[in-house]
Amino acid sequence: MTLVGKLESEVELNTPSHRFYKLFKEQISHIPDISPKLIQKVKVHDGDWSKHGHGSIKIWNYNIDGRDEVFKERVEFDDKKLVVKIIGLEGDVFKHYKSFVGTYQVVPKGPGRSAIIFTLEYEKLHDGPPYPNKYHEAMNNLAKDIESHLKNK
């Protein structure tokens, strides 16, 4: 069994690409209000909330499968490619995984439409833990919650 893996999915959204990217880059503090069942709190540990938040470190409190968990991450942005890269540093996922990196790439698909390509790259500590499908699914659900929020604005 391989310890290194990658999960990838694409979610079509009826939201302009720049609006989704801007929310993730400049308005991430709104996420607990947008997806309260999944995300309870996002706190800046180092850096800032602004559009210059490249390299900032945030701590996420979330609920997955009925369990409260914490995830500390560093975020990187690529404005040309509309990519948000979330690099795991600490947290509950590291009980089972040595590395954990999520990437959202926002792809324009026409007027008022886009797609989010979500990639989750990971390395297990050993061959016992399950694949991180629940985390991958949660991130896809977060994208859908963001879409619903943006459509209502």
C-alpha cells in the first residue's frame, strides 16, 4: 500500500471566478458565517486577513463526522492562476498524516460561471489510516457553501 496520495475533484459553480477567489483571499474571516455546520472559527495566528495574507498562518476549528477538530495552516496565493494553496502545519489530521496540502484552483468557465479544482495531497504516517476522503469531501462542500453565499449577495 502506498503512503503518498492525491485526491482531486472538480466542482462546477454558478459564480464568477474572481468572486470566489477574492472571498478566499480577502474575506476568509467570513467562512464561519458562510459554512457554520463545517467551520466554527478561523483565527489568524501570524500575518493578516488582508489581500496581502500570502504566507499568513491561520487556525481553523471545524467539525467533521461529528467531531471537533483543529487545523493550523499556512496559505499561499497565485493571483495569475487563481490558486489558493493550504499547507498543513499542525492539527488533528497529523495524527494520521505526515503531510497534508490542499489546493483550490478557480477556473473561469464563462460569464458568471467557474469551476473549482480541489486537490488534496497527503502522506500517511503508516498504512493503517484511511484515505482522507472525508476531508476532501468537506472541502468540496465548503466550495458549494461559498457558491450559495455568493449567489445570495
